[in-house]
Amino acid sequence: MEAELMALAASGASTLVTLMISDAWTQAKDRLAAVLGRTGEEEDVLRELEASRAVLVNALSAGDGARAADVESEWQARLLRLLRVDSSWIGEFQKLSAAPGGTVYNHITGRVQAGLLIQAGRIERSNFHTPEVTCPANSEQTVK
């Protein structure tokens, strides 16, 4: 059971940190504060979430991956403590670990590489436009 609790806490913390750096943070933070502050401490939790987010954003902006990982570790430890004290948190964390509204959030870590990254849940139509090129051998002909 301990391994399952640790995995759930890790998943919850990862989801939390991913939400902190996503466009969904505005909608997610109130929901997270309501769940994590269910004992009447919602405003305190909201302040803690915002403080953690500020540290995380500053760390990522400065390229400080270790500090960013610390933020996730701190939340993982906190979530694990909650799970150990009260098993009713399990259902709450499973809901939190599921991406809201069917949206997928990916947190990418590791080496920095230059290049294009495309993340998509579903692509229905794609239009790729390339500039027209004139053939040097025959200036009358245009290649698309």
C-alpha cells in the first residue's frame, strides 16, 4: 500500500507542478485550493500554491532545474503526508491526477535541445504552407 501512496503522491505533485506552468493554472488553482484546503484552510492553501508557482516560474526562467524539482518534491512530500493520515484523500488525488476536461498536460524535462516540439491530443486537419520556389533552369515554371 505504501508504494501505491507514494506513486499517487508523485503523480499528484507532477500534475500540480505541470498545471502551475500551464495556461490552465487560472482555472485549476481554485479547484486545487478547494480540494487541498477542504479542512477550511482554502485561502492558506491558495497562498501556498501561488508562492510555489512563483518559485517554480522563477526557477524555470533562470534555468534552475534543481530548484524546480525541489518545488515538486515539497508538494509530493506534503501530498504523501495527507495520504498517510487519511485514506479518503486517495479519491481526491486520483481526480487531481486526471487531467481536467480531457486536456493533456505534458511536463518536459531533461536536456535542452533546439528544435520543434508539437503536442496534440487530436489533429483533424493540417495545412502546411511552403514558399513558392522558382526553378532556375526554367524561370517560367513554379514549384509549390
